[in-house]
Amino acid sequence: MAPVGRRDRRNFGYGRQLSYAGPQALKDLFGGGHYGTIKAHSDRWQAFVRWCRSEDGPGVSEARQIDRKTLLDYAEHLRQQVKKGEITIATAQNRLSSLNRTMSALRGDQYVKVASPSKALGMRRTSVRTTVPHGQDREQVMRTIQTRREHQLSRAAAIAQLARTIGMRLREAILADLSRLQYEAEQFGRINIQEGTKGGRSGAPAPRWIMVNDHIRAALAFAHHFSPDGSRNLLAPHESYLDFIQGTVRHARDILHTHELKGFHDLRAAYACERYEQITQYPAPINGGGCYQLDRRLDREARMQISYELGHGRIDVVSAYIGGRA
């Protein structure tokens, strides 16, 4: 927190640089931890700062000069970027939401904010996937995994394989108890995704069982082989989650992009598309399948199952992975 009596100083007491002040205020707001959240808000704050310094921006270099008009002008700038196809609606709304959060952290109040990012932009985001996910070609994914092994990124390769084969989130793949999962696969023929899950959906009250096949067994064996000594997951005993993300995972993302794979989340979407086809015998909607028109009950059953396997609590979220019901 900015020292008492110093909020009347430059950038509300958070230093001389606008680019520095925002992240520092966020760190105080979250009181340690929440590294991913802080980084996401900070990156979007930096985009705002760059606009402030640009020819089209207001020339603001001090947080105390930022008022609601500044924020609405920025919203208009983002709206024009969306119309030109430079950013998505979701990106624009996320930037405004992070701007609100950062201004609140800096000021210590909520007097300067965009009340409704969607209304300020004049457009609503959609959670329905409109582009085919990369990584549906299993052979392409395996070639990329081999490339990462050659770059001594075997643990990152294991994460990619877990995401594509089991539909794990990045955090779930990193923190998964691989010894337990292998035991469950051998004893029960299914595995329960528990570690690293989102929204408190873990433990006995929130089981998430996935039926095992040969691809899953191979992915678990691969990950277990490259698990560091003394660890039950993909983190070394001395290694922090943040360090692993900022080092190994960041480098791995660059390699994914060079092989025309968008990222780990697209591998999860590829898993969802594959599961939809396995359950319905029709391609996923994003791949041109027409199950919804022919058998709405079957389409709904598939979406409910995929929602469960991905660790979501709502069936409508599945449209972001496989496409809508058109």
C-alpha cells in the first residue's frame, strides 16, 4: 500500500513512472501471491500506458491526471482496434476491466472507472469458438513434442501431451500427481483430475473422472518419466510454479507458435473436439458437424460430458471449445 499521507504525491505515491506505478499498486492490492492475475492486469495496464504516450493518446504521464473521460477515450480507441480486426472483443473488454482494477488499486477508491466495459465498447463478447483449434492433427502434435524434447524441454512436451490427450489445463498438467494417476489408470481404468483445478473444484466433493485409453496411458508414462527426482509432478522440489511458467513454459510457447500451434488452450480445445466426435459420431460443430440439427439430445449429452471432463460447471462453456449450436 502507498504509505499513509503520500497518496497526494505523483502516481498516488507509487513512484515516478506510470508504467511502474500500476504493477506496484496491484501487488499491494493482492498482498502477495496471485502472480498470474497480477501479470495479466499489469500487461494490460502497459497497453494503456503505451496508448497514453502515443500520438493518438492524451499525453498523460501521471495517474492523478487520469479521469473518466480518459478511460472512455481509451474505450473508443479499443473499439476502433476491434473494428479493424487488430484485437478481439474479449481482449478489449479484458483491457478495460484490468484498467478499472488497476485504477482502483492506485487510487484506493472506485471513483474513476468504466462502469460497463461492454457498453463503453458498444459491443458484446462471444464465448462461441469461430476458428478451428490447432492441434487436432495428433501426428502434428507428436512431431512438435519431439522437437521440444530436442530443445531439452521434455517437461513442456509432457504438458502439451497431457493437454491434448486428457484435456488438462496448463496448471493441472504441471501439478498433477502423476504417481496417483498412473495407479488409478492401472487399478480402475480411469483417472481423477484433482490437482491444480480451477474454482475450488477439487477433492472428494468434486470428482472428475476420465476413462483411460492407450493414448492417455502413454501420456502419463511420458510425463512420469520426465518428472524430476523427488517430485510427484512436473515441478522440481526446489522449483516454484512461477519460475517454471516464466522460464520453461514461456520458451515452449514460442516453439508451439513456430509449429503453427496456437497454444496450450487450443490443445485442450482439440481434445474437446475429438471427444465430441467420439461421443456423437459426428464432427464437432467447428469442424462442420451437424449433430445438433439431427439429434439435439445427443448433442446436449456430448456437451454435458465434455463440460464435466474439462472441469467446467456449465454446459454453455463448451461452445468456446467446439463451436456453437448452429
